[in-house]
Amino acid sequence: MSELPITPQKNLLLAALPLDVQNRLQPKMELVPLPLGKVLYESGDTLSHVYFPTDSIVSLLYVMENGASAEISVLGNEGLIGVAVFMGGESTTSRAIVQSAGYAYRLPSRQFKDEVNRHSEMLHLMLRYTQALITQMSQTAVCNRHHSIDQQLCRWLLLSLDRLPTNELVMTQELIANMLGVRREGVTEAAGKLHKSGVIEYSRGRIRVTNRPKLEQMSCECYAVVKKETDRLLPFAVQVIALG
């Protein structure tokens, strides 16, 4: 049985655009694979393209001079990578790296900007998405400062699962530690607690959530704040709910 084709509408932000905008953009977009660990851009790079994930997840990381890093937001099929393009900055201080492999539609930055400037409805949609993204970044900063590694891991798992069609993540504990900006031992201990509580199963770099309601209960309020604001600003993204 053949797999269903990956269409631009698999990205909910693209699917929410007016039909005439979709028709103009589609011939200019290219479906590209995003393997795990691929860096889409580094801090300070001029963004030549924007990316609309369909079934992949991309993390935005801030990287310190000594190489230490921490995730500031997680993006999936509810949005795009490259908001700096239409905001006029052309570059950003973060690194964009693929957290979960899949595909995305890539669009040249110039054509993206032209369309945003041409269509006010598209501009308003992108601004609402940016506000949701800012909310996630702000809440992540608060969470990293005030909440335990256990709570941070729960929040991170929930945000990631909301952007995937399954309840399983392919991710090593070392990579999770890099995302959260904590020691690997802390992630190992936190994952062990979730496993003992019957919330997750973990084996060979695969994390499967077996009890999502309990995972939400064990998370801090940060996940609920981000999800509520995203659902308010991007009501079409409400359908992005992980299984389990």
C-alpha cells in the first residue's frame, strides 16, 4: 500500500492561507527532507528560505560562546521557520536544528516576503503566528528558571507530541539534555521517574507516551499557557493533538 503524498496542506499554516495565495505559492515551493540533526541555519545567517514543516519538528536554540545551548522554542506543522524574514530582520541570533526527522516545504525568502506584502490576510496570519511563538519563547524562559527538570521534560514532551501524528519520539537523552540546557544525568533521572509512573516507555532512543493525561498533570502550567494562547491565535491548529 503506497503512502499518501505529502501536500503543502499538511502544514496547517499553509492550509489556512486563502486559496489564491496557496495557488500562487505552491509552484514556488520545494518539498525537502529534514533528517535528524540537520541545521537549517546558524546564528547570524541571512535566511535565504523559510520552511513549512509537514511532519518534522525543528528546534530553535540559543548557543553560548562556550558551545552550551538551550532550546527557546519548538516548531512543527503548525507554523514556519524563518519569521525574521517577514519581520524585516533577515537574520536571527538562534540556530534552527531538526529535532524530529520528516519533511518540509521550502520557499525562497524573497517570494515569501513578496506574498506577505501583497496580501494583508497572509500578513495578519503570520503576525498571529509570531505572537504565539513569542508566547512560547517567553514561557520557556520562565519555565527554565523556575521549574524542575521533571516539569521541563513533561512540557517539552507535550509540545513535541502536539506537532507529531504519533505518540512516539525518536530522541536520545543526550539530545534532550542539549535542548533543555541541563545535564544528561538530570534528564535520565527525570525520564526514569516518568517511566516508573507509567507515563512513558523508553528504549534505544525512542520515547513512547503511554499516559498523556497523567503527563499533562505532571507538567507545570507552562504547557497549558502556551497551548491556550496558540489555540486562541491559531484556531486551525487546535486539531494538532497527539495520540495517546
